[in-house]
Amino acid sequence: MNVLLEAALPGVEHLGEKAGSVLEKGAGSVAGQLSGLAGDPKVLFIGLALIVLTLIIIFFIKKIIINSVLGLAAWALVVYVFDVHLPLFASFVVSAVFGLAGIGSLLVLKFLGLLA
């Protein structure tokens, strides 16, 4: 295959050598820059802090999403099954944001006559 390539493009063997030397220089400079970070305790601390922060965020977001879904399900149950007349859009948003506590608060306000 190299014979065909050399016949079609004379001097191509030198291109491979030049490309290899350019790649070696580029890889060497990147490796030289990265080796300065190896063993640096700041890098380790930042990496571990980001991992812990991600786990905490995922832990709390799962709870928030579950609370919102349960709130919307309770809202649908109260409005459509039990036929409690609540302000449609406002009660929907409150139940989505605050979940079961939000829909519970709306029902208490409705019972006390403070909610139209």
C-alpha cells in the first residue's frame, strides 16, 4: 500500500515523519502541562468537592421531583375526583412547587373560607 501511495504522491514518506514529529511535540507539551497538576492537593480537593456536591444535588433533586409529582397527583385527585373547587392555575402551581404540603395548605385555606 505504501508503494502505491508513494507512486501517487511523491515525497509522501516525509509527510508521515513530519506529522509524527508534530504530534509528538504537541503531546509532549500537553503532558508537560498536565504533569504540573499531578500531586497537587488543591486539584484533589476540588475534584472531591465537586463529586460530593454533585451527589448532594442529585439526592435533593430526587426528593424535590418526587414531592412535586405527588403534589400534582394529589391536586388532580382533589380537583377532579373529590370536586373541590380551587383556583385552577394558582392551585396547580402551588401543588407543583410545594407538593403535598402546598395542596394541604390550600385545602385548609378552603376549609377556613379564606380561599375563593
